[in-house]
Amino acid sequence: MFVALALACVAAFATGVGPRPAGLGWDRFYDVVLIGATYLFATGACWLAGARVRTERTAWRSLALALLLCTVGNSVRTWSVGEAGMGSYPILADAFSLGGYLTLYVTVVVLIRARVARFHPSMWLDGIIGALGTMSVGVAFLIGPYLTGTGERAPLPLVELAMPTTDVLLLALLVAVGSILGVRFDRTLLLVMAAMGCVLAGDVVQFARTVGGTYADGGPLELTWLFGICLVAVAAHSARTPRPPAQDPDGHSRVGWRLLALPLACNVASLVVLAVGWGDEMPVMAAWLAIGCVLAGIARTAVTFSEIRSLHEVRQQARTDELSGLPNRRALLEGAQRMLDDATAARPAALLLLDLDGFKEINDSLGHHAGDQLLRQVGPRLGEALGDGELLGRLGGDEFAVLLPQTSLDDAQARAERFRELILQPFTVEDIRLHVGVSIGVATAPVPAATVAELLRCADVAMYAAKSTREGVHVYVPDPDGGTGDRLRTMEELRTALESNQLLVHLQPQTALHDGRVVGAEALVRWQHPRRGLLSPAELLPAAEQAGLMRRLTDLVVELSLDAAARWWPVHRVPVSVNLSAANVTDLDLPWKVEDALARHGLPAEALTLELVEDTLMADPERGRAVLGELRRLGIRTSIDDYGTGYSSLAYLRHLPADELKLDRSLTADVDADARAAAIVRHTVALAHDLGLSLVAEGVEDAATAAVLADLGCDVAQGYAIARPMPVPDFLTWLATPRPWLLDAART
Ligand code: C2E
Ligand code: CA
Ligand code: CA
């Protein structure tokens, strides 16, 4: 069957080239049988392609249908020629052919659709502009003369123009729309386009000849259609599933010039059509198409404009801190990079890192809403002091940064002092006047910091130095022996330390004030740093907290403390106290981890006391209370540490599941001299006792203070007056050595 069709096709070609025998019978045989067979041959190929390439089934099936309709149209036309004569084809034949051509639109659209990465409103508009523009030019200059009729020739009926017009539109669709949409022209598409080109050429020549009255059936002209049809057959035969178009979320796959050049060219062409049409005779349709194209161009411009604006807004949002409206971390980092690019040793740039002091307390006591209000006021206040090209932004939390291009270290320090003065002015938050402190770290580039990351790190180190020394402003000066106080490095080293036995605990005894009996020992963490020597909690806890290592650190301290306690417990029955931080209090695993550790060391629950500062509960009070409750259920003692600092309130105590209250050093230090401090201690003692809590006085540095505290009713004392924190072996010795009680010694 296929072979027969192919043979007919060859025969059609052969007769197309040579001179054509005269006679109606031969005409019919040629047009209906030979040409028809060629069409059917291509139809079959398309149908098979549709079965083979599932993703493009619609395209190939519609192409097959188009060819079939044209075959029928041709046959009907040829059959009716005998009776009607040349030139006036029956409507029926035209209807079939036109139906075939229209079906081709489906083919073309489906082929394009499968080869375009992403459709977008503006792309559709581009497509419409392309189509309208090409059509208006086509109608105005190619077909227009025939439509309007010039001089001696009368205008032609539109139906005569249908074929070439459809061809032009289809090709316009493929070329203009396709290239604007960034279509991938693969072999299939190129073959289909070539085929359409052939058919178009044939149609146009035929049209011209028909109009000029010189058209005769047959001859080499037939070859254009035949060749076109064969190209379709080849395209169908070689069709493969197209590669899925490269997905690009932003639509950047469209090459730059294409994006605007073609719509622009189409728009210009439309304007030319309109301008020419103004003076000359021109089909109204061309003008309407041109106007449509221009309107679509305007819409396109509007869409592009709003796209660019929303892009700008998105960029802006991505660089703005939502809460304060200031540039955010990203914007600051980008700004810092630009600043660094321009900085030289002779013209350095500076970065100030500002961290509010006591912000957490404000948040905790007045609520997040108040904290947010405060953060919002910082920007406007500091903004006053900013110069041209300087940038203030919020890094997150209560941390702000200021970029100062072309500023020396001394100038930067002066500016930092100025910013600090501004912050120290009271803020009004929810009708409350608040005094807020700030610690500012200052660092410069390119010396010592050559990169943005280094600059931030130096400023961070300086800021922490400012905070810990309470000096307000601290300037980063590189440390000759490689940076003590370098917190980032500390964080890294701490990870290693946790695994390699570099952490240890020192123990400080607690004694009953009335008889000097040892009733407890507080474990205080230390870090035996390989380079920096023995480090105190102040030097390692901030890093541990920032690195998120607090839980692991506490697990280790519990382990070390219980290991030590197991050595004295059988003889002395003295419990050990371990400090918890906020991260531990919200650790739902803590109770069972502690229970497990106690069991491993063969210790009862009462051998352990856990100390926590009230503030640590603020982050998540519900959870904190649950963890505390569970610990106490296990029989572990809990202690409220540093009482009298921060926002400890007596009322709050009632809701805290605790066994012990530790009065902070700031309260106990002055009791012998300060009547107010003494009054506070007396009342606190009374309340604590009412609530069933035992009272521990911290920081007892001399016997006189201890005596006053004993008189005020405190139960236990801890401090240098009794003993300094000491390594575990020393503490074991200390515990085993009998000594007179401090107060007895003082009295005698
Ligand atoms: P803290 O819980 O208030 O511990 C008491 C601190 O006061 C200890 O400092 C201790 O050496 C010091 N001290 C004791 N007696 C006196 C005295 O008579 N006068 C003065 N001026 N100071 C005295 P250290 O060991 O530097 O610990 C500081 C803080 O670090 C501790 O304060 C505690 O909050 C925290 N900390 C220590 N070890 C750990 C730990 O293992 N885990 C956690 N989360 N925090 C810890
Ligand atoms: Ca403590
Ligand atoms: Ca304390």
C-alpha cells in the first residue's frame, strides 16, 4: 500500500517535470490519482508519526487531517473543472482546502508550544504583536493591491485570497511568534517550515497568475506543492519526541535582542503601514491589523513596565528588614562589598557593629511588641547622624551595622561614640521611658580586614570586647599572637574541646551558715585551652551559646560533676550543683539524660542540684516549667540562681518549682554597709522560707558579711571567704580536711 503510494508520488513528480498530455481524462488522473496519492502518502506518514511520537500526537494528527482535507478539496476541484471551466472553482472545493489550511494552525501552534520553555503573559503579547504586525504588512503590501483593486482591475473576492493569506499567516506565526517566544527550531520544525515555504511559493505564484489570467493547470509549478508535501512526509517520518525545553524559572532563556527586537520591528512596521495608508489607498483590514499591533505593543510596554517594577520591588523587599524598614543583612553585605572594593590603605572604610544592651530584658519584661517598637525607633534616631553614602542596617535581633566609606579608624571611633550618645538618650516605648545601652565594635578595611567576612568578624570581636568590658565602644586592633578573643575561632575550637577532654570543672563548696557544715559544691566549667591556658566561663560560654553547643556542654558538665561527686558521695553525702542555661531548660530530653547519668554513676537523685537563672525560663516558660517539674519529680533539686539581678520578682517565685534560692553577689556584697540591701535580703529570706525554699548567699568574700547574712536568716554561704573554686582533686582534699568554721573563727 505504502509502496504503491510512493510509486504514485514518483510518477506525479515525473509528470510534473515533463510536458503534460492534454485532455480532461488525463487531468483528472493526474490530479486525483497521482497528486492525491502523494497527499495520501504524506497523510499516512503523519498519522504514523502521531502514533509514534505521543507527545506530539495532536500536531501530527491535525497535519494528517489537514492533508486529507486538501486532498479532498483538490479532487473535488479537479472533478468539477470539466463542467465549470477554468478559474471559477466551486465553493465546496474551497471549503475543504480552507478547512485543511485552518487545521494547519493547530499543527503549528502545538509544534511551537512543545518547543517553548515557558509561557508568560508578555510572551503571548509578543506573539500577538508579531502576528498582527506581519499580517498587517502582508495585507497592506502583498495582498492589499488585489483587495482594493487598482486602475483597470476590479477588487478580488476575499475567498481568492484565502490560500496565500493563510500561508503568510502560518509562516508569520512560525517565524515571528516562534522566534519571539524563544522556540527551539529543531529538524522537525525546520522541515515543516520549509514545506510551508514551498506551498506558499506555489500558492502565491498561482494566485498571481490567476489574477493576471495566465494560470494554466500543470507544469513545473505543481512541483512546489509536490515538493512541499514530500517535505512534510520526510518531517513526519523523521519525527522524534522533542527534547523537553530547558526550564528556566525566570524566562532568561530568551536571548536578549530577541526579547525586544522583533516586537519592536513589528510595531515599527505597523506604524509604517499606518503612515503609508494615510496617504494611499490601503485595505481597511491592514489598518486595523496595524492598530491592533500598536495597541498590543502598548499593552506589552505596560506589562514590561509593571514586570520591571515588581522585579524592583522584590529586589527591594529582599534587601529590606521587615521590622525596622532599614536595609537588611543582605543589603549590608552587598554594601560592605562595594565599600571594600573602593577602600585603599590610604582611604580606609569602616564598619560599626552595634548591639543593644539589655534588649532581651526589655523583650522579656515588656513583651515582644515593646521590643519591636524599640527596634523601630533605632533607625530614625541613628539616621540623623548618617552622612552621604553611609548605610545603616539591621543585621538581625538587636544588632545593627553602619557602613562608613572613606573613614579612618579614629574618625570611625568618634562616629561610634556619637551613635552611642544618641542611643543612650531615653526611648519611649508604650509610654514608658527606657534607657538602653549599646556596645559598638569598630573595624576597618582593607587593613586589617581584607574581606567582608573578615570585616564582620573583626567588628564582632570588637563589639564583644566592648560588651564584656562595658566600655561601650571598642576598636578592633589585631592581636599580634593570632587573636585571643576571636570568637569565631573559639567556636570552632570549642567543638574539638568538647570531644577531647579539654573541658573540666572546678568545684566551690557551699557551707551552712550556722555551723559551717559543707552542704553542697557548685561545679563551674573551665576550659584547658591548648594555647591560651585555663579559660573561664566568661571566655567560653558566649561562644558555646552562639555555636549552639550549650546542650552538649551541659551534658558534659553533668557527666564530669557526677563523676566527681561519685567519689565523695559515699562518705560526705554532699550534692553537686550544675548550672543550666536557657538552651537546657527547654531541652525536653534533659530529665532522662540526667536520670541516666545519675544511674551510671550509682548516685541517687538528691546528689544533684540544677541551678538556673529565672530569665532562662522566659524564652519558653511553659516548656521550662515542664522540664523543671519533671526534674523535681525525679527527685533532683532545683535552684534559682543569681536572684536579685535582672527582672527577678518575688511574685514570680511562687510559680517556680524550686528548692533553693541563690542571692546574687550584688545583693550580698553590701549587706554589712547598706541598710537597703539588708532590708531586701531580710524580706527575700522571709518570703523564700514561706515558700519552703532554702536560701544561699553567693559571693561571700569576708567573715563580716557572712555574719550579717547569718543574722538576716540566710541558710547557706558560698564565696571566696570559704573557698575559691578548685580542681576536683583539691576539692576532695579540702573536703577531707577538718577546719574551724569561719564564724566561730571570727568570734573567737
Ligand atoms: P555563678 O553561677 O553565679 O557562679 C559563681 C561565680 O562567682 C563563679 O564564677 C565563681 O568563681 C564566682 N565567685 C564565687 N565566689 C565568689 C566571691 O566570693 N567573690 C566573687 N567576686 N566571685 C565569686 P565563674 O566560675 O567565673 O562562673 C561565672 C558564671 O558562669 C557562673 O556564675 C555561671 O553563671 C556560669 N557558669 C559556670 N559554669 C557553668 C556551667 O557549667 N554551665 C553553665 N550553663 N554556666 C556556667
Ligand atoms: Ca550558679
Ligand atoms: Ca550565681
